[in-house]
Amino acid sequence: MEGSQENTLESGSSVPGPEESARAPEVLPSEVSESCARPLETTPKKLCGYLSKFGGKGPIRGWKSRWFFYDERKCHLYYSRTAQDANPLDSIDLSSAVFDCKADAEEGTFEIKTPSRVITLKAATKQVMLYWLQQLQMKRWEFHNSLPAPPAAPDAALAGNVPALRLKLEPEEAELEEFLCPVKTPPGLVGMAAALQPGPPIPSALQNISLKHLGTEIQNTMYNIRGNKQAQGISQGPPGEDSPQSRGPQREEQPSPPDPSTPGKEPADSPKPVPKSSLTASLIQKAKRHNNTFPLFPEGLTRNRTSQEKVVALEQQILMLTKDLKSQKELVKILHKALEAAQQEKRASSAYLMAAGDEDRLELVRHKVRQIAELSSQVEALEQERVSLAQTVSLREQQAQELQRQVQELQRQVQLLVDKNQAKEQIICKLCEKVTQDFMNPPSYSPVPLDAADRDCLSQQEKMEQLKDDMEAYRTQNRFLNSEIHQVTKIWRKVAEKEKALLMKCAYLQAKNCQVESKYLAGLRRLQEIMGDEASKCSELLKQLIQEALQWEADEAVADGVRLSPISEYDEYGFLTVPDYEVEDLKLLAKIQVLEVRSHHLLAHEEQPLRERWAALGELVPSAELKQLLRAGIPQEHRPRVWRWLVHLRVQHLQVPGHYQKLLSRGQTCEHPAARQIELDLNRTFPNNKHFTCPTSSFPDKLRRVLLAFSWQNPTIGYCQGLNRLAAIALLILDEEESAFWCLVAIVETILPADYYSKTLTASQVDQRVLQDLLSEKLPRLMAHLGQHHVDLSLITFNWFLVVFADSLISDILLRVWDAFLYEGTKVVFRYALAIFKYNEEEILRLQDGLEIYQYLRFFTKTICNSRKLMSIAFNDMNPFPMKQLRQLRTAHRERLEAELRQLEQLKAKYLETQAFRGRAVPEGCPSEDEDEGEGEAEA
């Protein structure tokens, strides 16, 4: 019996046809299906059988017999009145459902809870109930495990995670077995055996009819009547046309109902009038089709389909690999096209520059406008894809919330059942103790008649048996609920992983969209610079396009969807995310920066491995690994702790407990000469940071105290403009005044050269000359171009070194520079200064006017948004960069500078000496200042 059940299907369902069998491995691979079915060797391939469903209204409310069958493709449990009905009455969505059984309910009763309703069902026996619950759990897990998780980005490494998730099915089923042992297939109550038997008895036929689906009931009734008439006509056909198939049992001549796995469709072999000459052929074809499609005929199901399923699964894998190969080929073609487009654009730009007439240039501009229109259409297509992905994410999030709510409800019910079970166990223990005491110590009073004692003992035994049955029922219920909670939790985690993958993919697409818009705006800006005042008609078109681009909102990309990585006006340290340019010509540049910042912010999830490495880092000790981590940048949550350690490493020989407070108290007794200049510079510190511009902020007062304490700490320097920015950066990160004070001391007294902030700024001037030599060595083309236009870079770079880029770079890149600077020293400043010029070398070489170059150098550092690219240039492209060479250059230039300063001092002394010798005699003919006084005295 078990062997026959293994190769059978439920009544009302069919063996998948060619198309369905081809699709089956897409829903669940054969390897996974075998691992699920392995614990239950006699499990039918599809789940079906008769169950009683509680429903109805008014006087007909009660239990109704229904035929249930499961559809693997949709994860729906369909039900109809009988197994032969053409259309199902309704279906139950199991993908978001949970299952429950109550020990105190009627035997065989269980519930299926969906987000919209609760369905109460009853099986014939407790074994059948447990079988249905286990199978439904397994089918739900198979469905969720078969859904492929969308990749977060078109990356093979990410896409390769999907098979790994599917292969986890066998360990999951092994875990489920720990909660509830597999239930064997109940003979004759599920599958083909259940379809051959009549349905459960009901009080009346009217009570079993579904008034809610009356139209479907009428359709099924008419279909059954037509089928019976056709069967009678076939059985009364001419004897000469009988075939071996027509002489079989009468039940084989009945028309087969349609496939319930595809509800709502008309059967493929519905009765139609045919000529008598083709009646035999049609009967043979119909019998063959019945044997292959309708499960009531065992002849079509005796073969073992396991090997065929494996072959189909392998064919599907071959198809999938073929599709992947095609997609890779298409990707190569796309890359070739992109390369060709870039080459064409390069040729077009060269042609534009080489064009002699205005008409040729106008034609080239029109070509550029057409390309811009194509880019706009691509942007719209990406936006539509993003909206669809956002809708999918929202739906997944709703499902995850519903599953979480159901898990919480199940946990609460389990806790109640555990408490109830414990209470009953205590009662049983007390009763057992009482019975033992009665047997061991009979009462001393008058003996009870034997008959009464026997009756009392029997009643106690009956109660104990009932309590044991209740305990066993509660144990079974508890094990099932534990397995249900375990599986629902696993499904919820899987949904959360898919949601995370969708969010990552959406962020990736939004970043790509921002990059496309940025390139579009950069193209407009480039065209605007090239055209100038030529071709007034095209200039008007360009002005219109630029005006439309400036009117786009910064958050337009996420207006209709999920805000994955919102960009606020200020970053986490209070700096403006994008500078506010007042010049009209620079507004387009500001818009480009908005898009670049948004793109890099959306791709911030790529830095997750770096965060994990920092989180796993234990005690901080100087090492090569720490050096590499500091160059890559410290995550925001770890930066204060690491900076305190770096500062302590520099000034541990100077730190004295209470030293900072002594300096503050000294400043209260007498005013420092630099106090006036410090007060003036407080309002000039970071006007683009809300912590120093807000009137109610405490940061200006902290900064004042830190600068005054340092002026007393180092009298040789006192205060120099630029120290306020260094102390402000330290305050923003460390937040404590004393920590910021020691950070300022570490930078000025241990990291930078001794006379960096002296009155003559000698060391600062030396570093500028060293930078000129390094630029000539590393970037000779750029230096030749700047020398041709007589550009003095020290006018731009002097402030970089004086405040360590505090006014130049955006906050994210600035703090990464400081991370490495506090550990490695001034060498990092030289590396990043060279990297900044290398980053924008091509843009500077394009400029052919000294004034334009100066104007570009004034703000070009704020256009750098790609911190990874800048870091790679600084620490890879600028190599080799030995410290020995830096020291030698500093020594040589210091000697030259000191010689120049001595020469200037000699010239100054000579001039003063000459002036003193000549005196301040008034030349003849010039009025004296004393003449007015003499005239006044005479008049008096």
C-alpha cells in the first residue's frame, strides 16, 4: 500500500504536462525536493484529501466536507465540494499563513491563520491532522526556499548566494524533526485512496452546499451532468467500434475532471460531438490522456519518476547556465558599445575643436543635444525600474511585519500552554502522592466497605488515565507549536534577507541614476564653457537646459519611493553637505556636487567590511595593519576613541593631571595679549558648520577656552591664525575641551615642525618650496602648464598646510586625511596635496588662461567627492615617497630661506642706518608743520 501511495497523486489533480514539468524545477530543484521528502518515504508527490471545514451562516452553519488539494506553484490550498468538481470553491494562501492546533479542541481540529481570516479544519483522526500540519509546513518552507533572492547589484559574488540559500533546506528539515517526529502517510485518507472513497458523511446535502460560492456550485453540477451523459453515450456505442480501452471497468469510461492545480480553466478534454467514424480513435486518445493526467488510473503512475525529475532538473540547470552565458555575452556587447560611444565622443570633441566654420560646430552641438536626449530617456527608464523595486520592497516589508506579529502571537500562546501544562503536572503529582499515602497509611477509623474502596480506586485510575492523555496531547501540541515558531522565524529571517538585498539593489540603482545625472550636468557645463558667446541659438538652448537642471529638487530621485539613504542639509559633524555658491556660474557645479555626494552616500554599504574590521579590532597597538586601517578611514562610531589614543601616543610625555585646569585659572587672573585676536577669530571659525554659527551652541565658548589655554601653554607662539580651525576640528570629534586641547598640542608641538606657526612662518614657507619640487617630480606636465601661465601655487596651498586642509576638503574626506595625519605625520599632508592636483590634473590642463586657473583653484578641492579614488592616488600612485627625501628637501630649502632672510635683514638694517644718518630735515620750499603754530601765536 505504501509503495503504491508513493507514486500516486491526489484526486482532482494531474501529473504535470510538458510545460508544467519544465517549470517545476524553477519552483523547487529536485535535490531540495528529495531532501524534503526523505524523512517521509511514503509521502505523495502532491498533497490532497478530504477535510471538514467549519463555515456557513445561520441554520446551515457547521462542518462541511471539502476536497483539499495543494498547488505548489502558487502555494495555495484549493478546496472544492468533491474531488470531481471542475472549479474550486476558494483557496487559502499559505505563503503568509501560520498553523495552530489546540489540545482542548475536538480531536483532529486545527486552524490555518492568514492575515485576512482564520480557517478551522477537522481531520478524521489525530494522525491525519498531524500529517496535514507537517505537510503544510513543509510545502510552505519549500515555497519560501524556492523564491530566488534578487541580487543587490549586478555582481556575480552576490548572485552566487542564492543557491547557497536553497541548499540549506535539508538542515532545516533535520531541525524540524527534532521538534516533531515525521508522521507516516495515513492509509486510505490522503492521495488517490481518499479520492476513490466517498466523502465523509454529512447530515443533509443542503448543509454541504456552499451558498457563498453558489455560481461555482452550479458550474460544477452542470459539468458533472454533461460528463455523465457523455459516458453513457460512449458505453452505448456500436459493438464493432469497441476498443480494449472501452471494455475496461465502467469507472474508466467516465470523463475526467479538469486539473485542479489550474483552477478556473475548462478541461482540455471536455465533451464535444464527434463523428462516429472517429469515435474509436478519440476513445483511445482519451483513455491515454486519462492514464497520463487523471490520478484515479494507476496504470499511468506505476513508473518511478525520481530519475526523470533529476533529468528535468539538470536540463533546467543547463538552460539557466545557457541564459547566464547569453547575458554575459550581452554584457560584453554593451561594454563594446560603451567603448565605441566614448571613442565617438572623443572624436566628436576633437572634430569640434578642429572645426573651422560655425556651421560645423553647430552641427556638432546638435549631435550633443541628441545624445543628451538619449541620456534623459535612460534616466526615465532607470526611474521606472526603481519605482517597481520600491513597490516590491514595500510589499516584502508588509509580509515581514505580518510574520513577526504572528510569531509574537504564537510565542504568547506557547507560554500560556506551558504555564497550563505545569499547573496540570503539579495537580497530577499531588494526586499521586495522595493515592500513595492512602495505600501506605490506611485511615484508623472504621473501615470502608470493599465495594466503595474499589470504586474510588477505579475512579482515581480513570482520572489519572485522562490526565495522562491530556498531558500527551499537550506535549504533542507543544512540539508542533515549537516547530511552527521555529519555521516561521526562519521564514521571517529569509524575508528580511531578501528585503535587505532589495534595498541594496535599489540604493545601487539610485547611485547609478545620480551618476548619470551628474555626467549629464557636467556635459552641459562643459558645452557652456566651450561655446561662450558663439552660436546664439544654441546658447539659448543650453541656457534653457541648464535652467531646467537647476530647478530639479535634490531629493527628486526618492520622491515617490523609499528613502533609502536620505541626505540631510548637514552631516553628522554639523558641516553643510554641499557648499552654497553665491556666484550664478557656480550653481551648476553645486548641483553636480549634490548628485556626487548622494551617489557616494548611497554606496556607503560597500564599506561594511571595513566597519567589521574596526569592530573586530581589540586593543590599539602600532602596527602595519592599523596603519592600513587608518589610511582607509575610521568609522564614525570608533573615531573619538581612536583619536584619543593617537593623541595620547603623541603627548604622553607632556600630559600632567590637572594641567589644563591650571592654565584656565591662570587665564582668569590676567588677560593674555592674544585674547583680543582670539575673540575676533571665533566668529570666523567654520561659517559652514552649524555648531559654530548657532547662537545657542556651546562650541564657541569651548573653543575660546582651548585657545586661551594653548596661548599660555606655548608663549613662543601664543596664538596664530589657523589654530582656531585645528582646535575646532578636535572639538567636533572629541567633544571634550581637555582632549581637544591636547590634540592641538600634539599637532603644533610634536607633529609639525617647531617654527611652523612662528612670526616668520619659516617652516611653512619651507614646506611650500618642498611641495613645488615634489610637484615638478611627480606631475611635470601640470607644473609646466602652470609655469607657462605664471601661476603661483603657494597662494592656494599655503593655507592647506597651515590648517591641514580644514577649509578645503569636504568633511568626510577631511577627517580621513586627519585619521592618517595623526598617526603618520606631515608626510600625509604632502601625499594628499599631490593627490588633489593629480585628481584634477586634466581639468587644470584644459584651462588656458591664468585668471581662469586661479578661479578654478579657489574652489576645486570642494568638487572632490570620491574618497577612495583620492586615497588610492595618495598612497599608491604617488609612490615611492621616502621620508629621507622629504627631510633632505626640507634641509636644503631651509638653508636657502634662512640665507634670504638674513640678506633681507641686512638690507633692512642698512636702510635704517642710512635713514638715521640723513635725518628728517624738511626740503627747501616745503611748508613746515610748525608754521601754523607760529602764525597762531602772532595773531594772539
